[in-house]
Amino acid sequence: MSDTTYDLFQLGRRHLRKGMAAQATVPLEKAKRREPQKASIREALGIAYFRIQRYRDAEREFRAVLEISPVDDYAHYALGRCLEKQGKRAEANGHYKLASQMRPESTDYSARIKDLG
């Protein structure tokens, strides 16, 4: 197998599609080390971490995606999910609201918004 960054990224995505999130982290971490400013790699790695309940690691990856692309609605939503899983409801809610404002047609985003009073 070729070990180009793209090949590593694609291997990680294939593992994710097959439900093999833990296995996906290995090539995605290698790809991230090579190209840490690639939002697509960081997003895929965040998804893998989230699926294996490594919420702090997933949070770090989605925050990195937002540093690269602050208007990424999915990254705001995914970061919100990570924060919610860690009990940080108010901060999560802020990211859900941002995601929903960026993509108002998404019922997934708006459904996560909580009335925290």
C-alpha cells in the first residue's frame, strides 16, 4: 500500500464507513501528522474519536477544524456533540445555535438546541 497522505486519509475513511472507528484512527493520525492544517483529515479523525467515545480528543480535532474554517457548520455541530457528552451543555448549546444559524434548514442542528434557561 502506498503511504501518501491522501492514501492514509482514504484508508481511514474506508474504516469509518465499515464501522471500524478505532482502526480508522491509525491512518488518520499519521495523515494528520503530515498535514495538520487539512480540515478534512481533522474532521475524519474527530469523527473516529467521537465514535470510540474519546470525546476530549474529538473536541480537540473539531476545535482545530474551526480554527482552519470558522464557518464550518458541521464542525460547530460536532464540537457541540463532544461538549455535550462531557457535560458542558451551555458551551455545546452555543455551537448548536451557530451551526443552526449557518444551516437553518438542518433539523438535526436545530433539534440539539436546548432551552437552558
